Amino acid sequence: MTETWHFINTGSNDPYYNMAMDEALLNFVSRGEIDPVIRFYTWNPATLSVGYFQRLTKEIDVDKVNEKGYGLIRRQTGGRGVLHDKELTYSVIVPESHPNMPSTVTEAYRVISEGLLEGFKQLGFDAYFAIPRSKEEREKLKQPRSAVCFDAPSWYELVVEGRKIAGSAQVRQKGVILQHGSLLQDVDIDDLFDMFIFKNDRLKEKMKQAFVDKAVAINDIATKHITIPEMEEAFEAGFKKGLNIEFKPLTLTSEQQNEVNELIEKYKSDEWNYRK
């Protein structure tokens, strides 16, 4: 039996809207107003998002972010800093009680990421899940070395040609799973690393090199340039196949839109963004 989920592509918006919409969708699913939903979106301006637990002023060079004209926002999910620029961002919002959702974060992550795996296959990539096998690799996961996301494949991270190609984070609130993540079209590594604070340049270069060795964007390995619309098409098909679902469009009611607008104010506030 194929289940039908909601699908919405909100296109290109600022960081406050993007994070408010993810949280609002979580609320709508929690209250049973909508079915599980998958959302695609992009960012304008390009934005550095930091994880819920990151210490913003200790890890991020805020002046540099502003100088580059980038947005800056704190996510409600954990994890490390991500530069949302040339990428397609996805979010999956589904009740924890859903029969296909395992109770552990790691296993649920694998189930949801089947949609991503199929999407990469649609684009012609030989993608697979990374499973840290050795005790040493598993220990490393507990002690991330830098504030930059994408520098270590964690459990069930998607890997193509040995390098991480999708970075995702998950949060569970109000009986709902929210997983969102970046599908990199292209990445400017120098630009990204300029915005993080390092003890010294040597460490910065070392971390940058480790990132290059471990992470990759779609167009670094594609045989021809892949556009965002092509990615949208591939991942839409990928989620349908990977999660065995069909889609119906989601249109927000005016009450729901008002809730998004209220949450935008929260995400704009220094109280939220500089809380740690």
C-alpha cells in the first residue's frame, strides 16, 4: 500500500522564513492538521546556519559573515555550521508514531535517507550509506573536530566515491521527527572556512584539507553540470521510491500562514540566534 504524503516546494526565501516554515510544519503535523510532509527549498541570501547547541560568537566570525553579505541563523536541529548557498535543502516531517519510523534517531535517519539515496541514483551516482565500522571510527563521531558540518561521515551518512555528499540533522519535538539537510550542488570551501574561528592558520588549513578529502558537491563529480531543477526532479522521484509514497500538494490556510509569520519574528531575534 502506497501512502500519500504532503509535498511543498517553497522555493527561494530568506533564512528566517526557511527555519520558521520547518518549525511551523512540525507544529501542523503534531496537531494532526496535515499528513507527513516533505519540503524542498533554497536560500536567498546564501546563509550560514549554526546548530542549536553551537556557541555562535566563539565559533563563528560574525563580522566576516556580514562582510560577505550572508545570512546567519540558528537551527532548531543540532550539528555544526552549514553554508546554504548552491544547494537544494530538504525537510521531512513525520510523526514519531508512524509505523515505518524506527524509534531510534539513527535508524529513523536511515529510513528517511533512503529517499536521498534513491535521488542520487536518479542523478546517476553510485551512492551508499556509510556505516562506521571500527571502534575508533565510532569514537571519532562522538568528538567532532571542527565546527564545520560535512567533515565527518556519521552513521548512515550518504557517500559517493568515498566522500560525504549530503549533510542532515534531526530533531524530535511534540511527538514529531523533523529531519532536514543540504544536498550540495556546488561548494566554495575557502568561502566557508573564512567564516569560522580557528586557533591558528595551520589548524584552519588542516581542517580545510580534511573537508576536501571527506566532502563533495554534486557538480564536483558529475559528468555534466546538474541544475537545481534537475535535483528537485530527481529527489522528488527519490523520496517517492525510497519511502514508497505518493505526493499531494500542500497549501497553507491563512491561520497556518500567520503561524509561520509569528515564527519568523522568533528566528529574526538576537535572543534566539545568540542564545549560546
